[in-house]
Amino acid sequence: MTASPHRAAPPATPSIRLDVWLWAARFFKTRSLAKQAIEGGRIDCNDAPAKPSRAVRAGDRVRVRRGEETFVVDVVALSGQRGPASVAQALYRETEESRAAREAQSEQRRMQGRAAPAGKPDKRARRLIRALGDIDAF
């Protein structure tokens, strides 16, 4: 018997698109929001900028910046279906450093507090607020 000139391809490891995984893991409400976040540079996969079609595999590290929060998670499982929150949380494991940093930021925001307005703006104040909206950006 002669050896085959073609080598057998190594078995492919299961993977899924990054935007689908972020949606299934409930980081974003829709796939299009996940895609926009990825294209906006708010998602990194293995410390590199990602594209929506990037293949995610178990063991990858994904950094998600959503609002003022940053999540650093390790991909534990893959899913292409959006399920209940308990199932979605089983798809990833957040790193201890990420959890501690998020809690510290949350505590800092809570300590700063936000001053509530003294009351409803009067007629003159409402006109000034509306005028600010009419200013064109340079």
C-alpha cells in the first residue's frame, strides 16, 4: 500500500461566533448589539481586538466593556441558543481580579453619590436646556 498524499485533517475543536456567544451568555440583549460592541472595540478575545465572526472556543478569555463595567471572563462552554440566566452563567467564569475590580468601582460610585436636582426646572431653565440641544457640534 502506498501512503496517501493527503493528510487527514486534525479533528476540529468546537467553536461558535463571538457575537452569538455574547448574546447566548446574556452580555447583550440582541446579537446586533453584541456585533456593534465588537465593532466598536469594546470586546477583546485573548487580549486581541475581535471581529463578530471570530471563532470562540472553550478556554478563551474574553474582555467585555459594557458601560462603566468591565468583565474579564473565561469561556467554559459554548451555546448558540439563548436560554435562562442560570444556563447563560454556566457558559463563562469571571476572573477573581475582574470581580474585585468591578465591586471596587461600584463601591466608589456609591460613595461619590449623585446629587439629585433641587426640583423641576422653571420655564427659563427649560428654555436654556432646549437651547443647549440646538447648538451644532463643530
